[in-house]
Amino acid sequence: MIVGIDIGGSTTDAVLLRDGEEIIVVTIETGDPLAAAAGALGKLLSTAGGKLADIQAIAVSGGGARCLEEVLFGVPVIKVPEIHAIGVGGSSLAHKSSALVVSLGTGTALVSVEGERIEHVGGTGVGGGTLLGLARHLLGVTRLDTLEEMASQGDLSRIDLTVGDIAGGPVGIVPASATASNFGKVRSDPTPADKALALINMVAEVIFTVSIMAARARHHQEIVLTGKLTRVKRLRERIEAVHPRRGESFLIPPYAEFATAIGAARAVIQSVAS
Ligand SMILES: Nc1ncnc2c1ncn2[C@@H]1O[C@H](COP(=O)(O)OP(=O)(O)OP(=O)(O)O)[C@@H](O)[C@H]1O
Ligand SMILES: [Mg+2]
């Protein structure tokens, strides 16, 4: 058995792969990276009913991986660069040999996969951390489910400025409904619900805009979304509602939330097999 652990900026995920396929997953919050890795491993084994001795290797990735030594509880630790883990995880879960894989985590990372070739295209600091941080600063809300609940009553037309608001209709290829300026309608008084919706909408719009540009730069048609921010229903729906003119498509594969941990484990399995 191979265990994959992703020690991310917000959460630590651990996955157990049996025969590279059957997947068992657990998540805990990342506090201290070493404690998080040890805790996630313990939780995983108790969930799966396995023993430490059954684990051949622990593949670790994510920002906290550097805090681990070469061995954890007597099991060899293999460090997998995060970009590689994101690429392998997203593309294998989506069954694509070529795709742009986007990790929607605390921040957002964009990874190009073309067969064996996995490259970091770039990223943006606008991501899940931004959503939680601004929710706290603007609204005093710390829970994502509270933010989502608030957003369900929101109205974007009181807070975002559209192209139609400015130009009175579409401009060239841009429809009247497109956002001209997120939070740009300064002359109206939005409610907290409007702000909650506009915040989710802004993070979604930044992510899909940079994703489409990166996909075009690297000639990808498929954009695979991974990471825990994909759990936020409104954000997911906003991105899925986008129909780019050049036909790029977004997809969220099963286990997308755990893609980096799964990718780390699969990368180690592949390197042993090759
Ligand atoms: N149950 C959840 N627990 C924590 N964060 C969640 C949850 N559901 C959604 N999120 C959102 O997802 C973000 C974390 O995503 P994820 O766990 O994929 O990132 P990470 O791996 O910790 O970070 P990074 O990859 O940027 O280092 C949070 O910032 C939050 O906005
Ligand atoms: Mg991550």
C-alpha cells in the first residue's frame, strides 16, 4: 500500500491507494505540518483498518512537505514536488493525458500536462484563502457554509458593475451581462448577502479568467479543476456556467479535492513501475 499526503496551506489530506486504484481519504486542518502528517496518517489507518507495516512508502507533497524527514514511523518518506503531484493527480483523476490542471487551494496554481511533460504555468494569490480572509474582513464571517448561505440571498446587480451598466449594451465580443468591475458599483448600498455573493463571484471570475488564458497559451482544450475550493457550490456553478468562445471546457473529476495527495502517491507508484 502507498499513502499520499498533501500538507497544504489550509488542510492536510491523506489518501491510501490499494493497487493504485481503490481510494480511502481523510482530511485534517494543517497546524504544525509534522503533527498534521502524523495525525492524518493515524486517522487514515484507523479509517482503513490497516497497519503501519502494510505501507511501503509515504509520498508527501504540498508546502509543508519540507518539514518531514526521510522516514516517518519507520516508513520511507518520498517527497514529490507539488506541481508534479497536482499534474499527475488532476490528469489521472480526469483520465486526460493532456490538460491544464488548476489547483483551487488556499491560493491557485496552474499546471500544464502533456503526457509525461508537467510544467508550472503560473498562478494567482486569489484563491480559497482570499475567500475566507475577505469574508472575515468584510462580513465578520469565518465559516464557508455561513458565507454560502448568505450568498443565496444576494443580488450581484447591486454591487458589480456590468458592461451593460457602462455601455448600455454589449461591446464587441463582450456581452452586456459580463462584469466590467467586480465590486465597482459604488453608488448603491449593497446588503451583506450581496457582498457574500459578489465575493464568491469575484474569486470564481479571477480563477476562470486566468485558467482560460493559461489554457490558450498552452493550447489546452480541457481545464481540470482540483482542490477544496471546488466544494463551494456557488463558485463551482459559476465556473461551470462559463462557455468560452473557443470551446475550452472545465471539468471537476471525482476526488478532485484530494488530487494533490492522490497525485503524489500515483507519482511514486509510476516511478517505481518505470
Ligand atoms: N472543508 C473545508 N475545509 C477547509 N477549507 C475548505 C473546505 N472546503 C472548502 N475549503 C476552501 O478550500 C481552501 C483550501 O483548499 P485545499 O485544502 O485544496 O488547499 P491547500 O492544499 O490547503 O492549500 P494550497 O494548495 O494552496 O497550499 C480553503 O482556503 C477554503 O476556502
Ligand atoms: Mg493544495
